Amino acid sequence: MRGVDVQYIQWDEHKETGRVNIDFIEEESNEPCYQIIEDVAWDYLQYKEEFAIAFEGDDSLYFGTLAQRNQQNQQTIYQLINNFKGFKLLDLNLRKPFIYSDVIVESIKLANGLKLNLDEAKYLQGNLNFDNNIQNWLEQYNLEWIVLTQGELGTKWIHREQIIDGDRVIINPEENADFVGAGDSVCAVVITKYLDGLSPSMIVEKANQVGAYIASCQGAIPTIPLTLLF
């Protein structure tokens, strides 16, 4: 489906497929509120030795914190990370009640790049004593770069030598548009364009365009015009 290799998707005959119920905080708001159902198939990821060989030579591993809400998944994900030689990108997923300080800090230490939003940055600063200057996190946690999504304000690229704010992109929304999937789309654009060798300014420009488009549509995975991707 959509060109995704499903060879290594695991099946669990005893657990339900994961579900997320999405509501909106206010009747006129397009800000999503998530209820993430527990004890589902993706809570029981199994590590297999063949993964180390299968993923050898891959350019990037993309992981998050939400999937680490139980010990089994933590161990599986850490095994994958420790055996992976490419670029490791962490996308924080701070969804209540699944917010664990030790998981957050350890995951950042294992990553090469970090993507988070404004609320998540404020949480780290207010609850985990992260420096108020996000640029200082790069040296403290040995990160190559940080991408900060700022909603309608667009995406910020944070590097040790520079901080780049992309131009704000405004697209007229369709009826019943919502923000679901906008942050994930930004993250996908950032890592693919980074691996393609684009400059940070071009990466941010593309990320803003795609993120704004997703936010102007209803649902998380609308078909994206090819003109936005290339």
C-alpha cells in the first residue's frame, strides 16, 4: 500500500489492531485530542535477530517515545537502535498519560536528530530541567540537529551553527480540515530531504509546504501533490 514494504510487519493473533479515538477540544477547533487504546498489537513488538541483517545499509531509523509505553517494547526498540548503523531520528510523542521521563531522556541520548513541537519543548523545559535555549541541547545530548514544529508559525531548524525559520505557508483549508498528521508529515519530509542532501533552508521550506497542506485537509493521509514533494 502506498509503496510501503510490509515484509517485516508483525501480526498478533491474540491482540486487537491499535486504535486511536480523535476528538477536538472545542467545537470550532481543529486541534486534535487523542485517546490511544492500550493493550493492542503494537504494544508487543518482538525483536528478531534477522532485523540486524535486514536493515543493514538502511539510511535512517525513525522511532518515538509513545511506542515505549511498556518494558517489552522498550527492549525491542533499544535493540533495534543499538544494532543500527544509520541516522537515528527521534520523534517525541508526549501523549497523556504515556509520558515517562526516563524514556524521554534515554531516547534523546540514543538519537542523532530530534523532532518535537512547541508544547513538547515546553514540557521538557518545565518538567525535566532542559535548558531554556534549545540550541544548547545539541551539545548536551550530542544531537546533530533539532526540528521544532510551531503550528501555523511553521518549522524551525536548529543546528549548532545556525537557526533557520522557514517562511510561513498559508493554504486555504477545505471543509472540516484538521491538523491530524501535519507534524508527522513534517518529520517525514525533513528526514527524506536531509538524506537527499538538501540544505537546511530548502528542507524547512519543503517541510512547511507539506505540513501546511496536510493541515488544510481532513484526515491524516490525504494524497499529497507531487509538486510539493519534489
